[in-house]
Amino acid sequence: MIDSPSRLPEHLVAASAGRRLILHAMHSVVDWFAFAVWDDGRLIRSLSL
């Protein structure tokens, strides 16, 4: 997974056209968590820490 969830490849975002897409990623070894929400292809929220 990329460190910046807002840079999810466009073809994956496009596959959710007309729906809500939620990305959740984490890596417990380095204490990393990220999420992002798109609504009908438009990024609503993104966080990586």
C-alpha cells in the first residue's frame, strides 16, 4: 500500500463509480494506519499516520 491513500490508482477509484469507496490500510510492525473515502469518484477524506 502506498503511504498516501489519496493517490490510489485512478482505475481502482473509477471501478467504484456511483458508489462509496472506503480504503483502510494498516501495518502493525511500524504502527502505520491510513484510510480514505471517495463518494462517486470524488475524494472526501484521507488520513495517513
